[in-house]
Amino acid sequence: MIALTRAQKRATTYRVRTGDRINTVIAGMVLRSRETGLRVICTFNGVQIIVSPETTEEEAYNQWETTRNRLRSPFKTALYERHHEAYQEEVEVAKQKVYQLLASEKMAVPWYKLIGYWRACWAQRDSFSKELLRFAQAWAVAMQREIRSGKKAADVMDGLERELDYVGLSGFAYGICKNFLKTFWKYSDQLP
């Protein structure tokens, strides 16, 4: 058995970065394998891919897809589809609630922050950023209603966030929405 050097071991494993697509990963693996002359190994979405220097991108993709399909049993597929349909219904209900809130009332922004607020709103180009902005605005509107009824924003913000979340907020997206509210919202001093 031939022992590999540390550099060769590093070259034989391909690390997937967040947001990478399968075709990008396979292209990178094939390129590295041909450059080094070694087999390259990677795990993508729980499925291991092994690429040799003579492997084509199409062969590697077919290997990945075949293994992925073999791991997916009919029971898991049916369970996933049923769970996914229920989740989509919940998301649609929350989305309609957000759109109704925004149709009935606007987020309160002090006059001296309006230009920055409009610039921040106009800067959102992709659909996810726009949906995140809508969520943050609806979150502010829901908290405004609770403030008018005598409650504090800090006490109700987490419950309202879970109730209105149709975007599927990650911790990072939650931080973005909270910072947006702390920057532009009229009642930002009440946020923790």
C-alpha cells in the first residue's frame, strides 16, 4: 500500500461550499482529478462521489444520481411528499397573513430615516431579499398593533416572528430582519 503525502491527501478530498450545485462540484472534482492524477472523493447531499482521472462529468453525475435514487425508498419519498405538501399549505397561510397585514397598514418609519429606508427597500433585487423585506415589514406592523394594545415589542416579537415566518428564516436572515428593524423602525428602541 502506498502512503499519500499530506498534500496528496488534501488533493483527494473535495470540500463542498455552501450554495454549490452538483454540476459545479463535479466539474471541480473532475478538473482536480485530471490535474493531480489521483482519485477525488466528495460527499454531496449525503451521497459519496468518487472521480478518477479518466471519469467524465456525465459519468460522475450519473453515479451520484443513481446512488441518490437507490438510497431513497418509496416510503421515504411518500412521507417526504406528504410532509412537503403540509408545509407548503402552512407557508401559504402565513404568506397570506403577511400580505394582508401589509395591505392594511405600513411599517412606521420616522421622517428623518425615510430616505435610507427607501434606498434599502429599492436595493433588494432578488426575490428572496424582497420576501425577506416583506416579512420584516409585516413583523413590524404586527408588533405595532401589539404596542397599541399595551404590550411591549420585546415580549411579543419572537411569537409574532414564528407566526408570520413564511420565508423559512435562518439565524442569519433573522439577524438581517432584526437589524433592518433596529435601523429604520419607529419603535426600534423597544427591541432587545
